[in-house]
Amino acid sequence: MAPPYQLCLVLVIFLSIFSLSSLPTSAIIPKANVSLPIPSSQLVENLCNGKAIQNHRFCLKALSTPEVIAAMDTTQLGTLIMKVGAANAKATLNVYNEIIKKPGSPQALKALNCCVEAYKYAILSFEMVSSELVEDPQTANYDVAVIGPEIANCEKELINAKVQAPRLLAGNRFIKYYVSMGYEITSTLELENPNEY
């Protein structure tokens, strides 16, 4: 039987490898202060309780950063949501680009390339919506809404090609949540300024 210190060493190595194996996924998951959660603002609460929001808890967690909590109005909150959505899409795109480099079937490569294009589109759309929020919330609403079908097509391609990648599925799910937040905030802006557009 191995001495206790060797067992401890093996256990430490195993736990280190196990904890490191999940690091790339953390780039996709929104960062939130788990030990001391920041209370959300009324603006965030109202948004996360909106009809378009697909996951209330995710919304609150994703929007629990000090910068977001300090948002003074709906437009500022919308701009921050678009930045977080774009950052999330970029992190997921990086995961797709990593996986494309690995050998796979032609069908899988086709599906992954479809998803890369969908995420490039999502990033551009989130960035474009940021600039449209003030001038034209109606166009911003449309531009954020059309990201959803692109991601749905990506998911369909992955399923058809039998690509098994939990990180990609999580990234797709998260981007849908950001799209729902973007849709909710742009809808709110349209209601707040009905005569301007």
C-alpha cells in the first residue's frame, strides 16, 4: 500500500487536472461574484422579468457586474448588454475555432464552419445594435432578433452532423439568452420613446 503522502499527491494532481479541464468553458459563462453577490438594480430586475427573457436566473447573474448595476437608464443598460453579448459570442467563436483545428468528418467541419459564420454575424449584430439603440430602437430590435435564427441554424447543423460538444451547446444556449435580453431591452426602448420613431 502507498504511503499517505503519495496518495495525497495523487489526489492533488487529479483535482488540479479536473479543475483545469473546465477552464475554457468559464470564458463563455458570465462572470458573477458568487461569494458576495451584488444586488441588482431596479432596471436590471425589470428587464430580467420581461416577457422575452428565456432564463430569469441567467439574466440576473449575467447582469450582476458593478458596471451594469450602475447603468442609469435603459439605453445605457442596452449598450452594456450588447457589449456582454458580443464578448460572449467572441468567446464562443474562439471555442468553435479551436475545435475546427481538430480532425473530424467533412459533415462536422461543414457544421462548425456554419456556426463560425453565425457567430461572426452575431458579433457584428451585437456591435451594430449598440450604436442603433439611441437613434433607432426599432431597427435595433430587428437586428438583435435576427441573431436567433442564425444560431438555431448552427444548432441544427451540429445535430445533423452529430457533433458532440457540450461547450458549443452551452455557448449556443447562452447566446440565445443574450439575444432574448437584447430583444427585451430594445422592445422597452421602443415603448419608452414611441413618438420618436
